[in-house]
Amino acid sequence: MGEHQMMSLSALIDARDGGKTDPEEMVQSSRDAIAREEPGIGAFAHIAENPVIAPQGPLAGVAVGVKDIFDTADQPTAYGSPVYPRHRPRVDAAIVELAMRRGATIIGKTTTTEFAFFHPTATRNPHNPAHTPGGSSSGSAAAVAAGMIPVAIGTQTGGSVVRPAAFCGVAGYKPSYRLLPTGGMKHFSPSLDTTGLFAASVRDVALFAALLTDRELAAGPVEPSKIRVGVYRCAQLGDADPDMRAALEQAAGRAADAGFAVSDIAEPDALARARDAHGVIQDHEAGLVCGSDLARHRDQLSSRLIEAIERGQTISPVTYDDARRNAKRGRAAARALFDDVDLLLTPSAPGAAPKGLETTGDSRFNRLWTLMGTPAVNIPGLRAANGLPLGIQAVGRFGGDRALLAAAAALEQAL
């Protein structure tokens, strides 16, 4: 275990376009890596036996792992739950079909926590198998970190893209809400569920986003002196691990050394209040969309999931509406905040990946930004004293994904 050679999407695309490799060869190298690494990691819920390899397309030859929360017609879709064994939807989720239309090969379904909530998978962290890879997109982050595949698709409702990316030392990009489609996923909280992407580096994840969506998202050059970076001083920083607090200061220092305009930003009260609204909104919606799972399959659900769905069903519409109003005020405050800065730096998680597989870690640094719908990306590169990755989260203005990815790619070089 320990260090794995990750696959760079940019390098693969360059080699393919330069005639040095072809789609068949590219997919075969992923299949070889899966055969080699998967037994020790357990990142896949299902591996395609004869995956379709498109001869052309922007993503031709790119092996993509898809979180098993998304429907796939030709591979089983279990949503991380024993309730859905051998479940085969009739059609693919929108993001899966989009990837295939762009030429990607769906190499397999990556593990997800139960219904993308908290109940962990058996997936191990490629940097140290005794530690969690994070969740709920556990397999997607671990498969990229272990060098099995160049890219993967996941989802975030609280911190389920950015946090596992941080724990596994890869780039995890949670786009602006609704930039990527969520149709055909097993929803938990529809107004929070966000489709996200994983790759080895910020540059790679930006390229994946660009090739997948046909939007101008690839990380172009930036002029650091024109980019205002705010170090986000929220109350949560107080109980982050000393390692993580030091990493945030180190990131801010290196950003300043690289010429970025760095300053401290205090958390507005409206955003602190909005953070507390996240749980109410998430649970109330889960109580609705997972209500039938609870009513019909209670005996096959984990106690934590039962508790969350039941808690959600006791939240009154009045309380839910009040939480949504607080979220709306928070979004107005976030818009105002991004008049003063171009991006915020904050931890991706309270520290490095915790030991043991019974937890997937803590999403306290991610929930607010999921609720705000703002784009966020984990910048890998820093390490804790124990050698495990520490992630720095860069957050941008809603809809400002291209600018965020370009700046984060430049910051990644500085780190």
C-alpha cells in the first residue's frame, strides 16, 4: 500500500491525440490496474465484464468509475444497500449517458455508503488501509487515488465529494448546483444532492469537466496578482486538528508567495446560521424521498439511516420552510462575500482520514457550501505528520466554476 502512481487524464488525452495510444489500450491499462489494486482497496461495487469502448469522442478511451448511487442499465445498481440486490434500471442516469455519449467507457460502479448517507463501505484508503477513504463517494475517490482509473463520478449532499478527495489525496470538484445533471440518481435530499467529479489533480478534474460537458471549464492561465484569495475564518476552525490548521496557514502563505492577493475573511452571521439549516433541509427531504424505503424495507436499513429518515419525518413543514429562508439569506450573504474576494480557502475536512472503517469522517467544512450551491474543489498536495493527505478546499462564486478551477489549479502548483 502507500504510494500509488495515479493516472493523469491530461497525459492520457495528450498521448491519445498524439497517436501514442488508442482507446482500447487506454481502457486495458485501467483494467490491468484494477486487477492489480482492487483486491487490496475494494473501491468497486461492480466491474464491467465487457465494457463498451468508443473509437472516438472527447472521452474515448477514458475509463470512468461511476458511483453506485447512479442508475446504469447494463450494470447492477444497488445504491450501497441490501434492499436493491441485482437491481437493473431500464435506463442510465443522465450523467452516465452523457459520459457515454462523449465517448467514455463506464468501467464499473464505485462503492457508495448506504443511500450515500453515513453507513460506511468496506473500501480502504489507498494511502493506509487502516484508515477510511471518506464517504459517501468512497470508491470513486479511492479508485482514482489507487491509480486504477483516471477519473470518477460521485455526489455530494453534505461533503461527499470534497471530503473523500481530501482523505485520498485527489482532486474532488463539486460544481455549482445543477451544473451537472442528477436525473437517475437515488436522491437523499434533492435540493442539496450535487453531482461531482474526481481526478488526480485540479487540472485533470477541470479537463474532465470540460470534455464531459462541452463547457469552457479547462484550467487556463491566471494572473495571481489579480486574484483575491480569502482565508475563511469560520468558527469551525477552532476545533480542526492542529495539522489542518497549520496546513491552512501554509496554503495561505504559499498562495501569497505565488503572488495571490491573500487576506482573512470573517464568517458573516447569515452564513453561520445557514450552516445550521443544512441538517434540517437534508433530513426533512430524506424523510420524504426515502419514506417508502423505510416503510417497505425497514429491516434492511442501518439504524443510522432509519434514525435520519424518522428524524426527517418529524420535522414540520414550518421548520423546513424556516431553514430554507435561512439558506436563502445565506446565499445573499455569500454573493456579497464574493464581491470582496474571488475565492475562499478553508479546510476540506477537520484533519486527515480518521483511523478505522466505521466512520467516513466529518463534513462540517463542506455542508455550508453544498447548501449555498457554490462550486468547491479539493486541492491535494499537503500532508499530515502521519503522512496522510490533507486537503485544502477552494470555494468560488456561484456559477464561477471556470474561474475557480483555473485559480485552484494555479494554487495547486504553489502547494
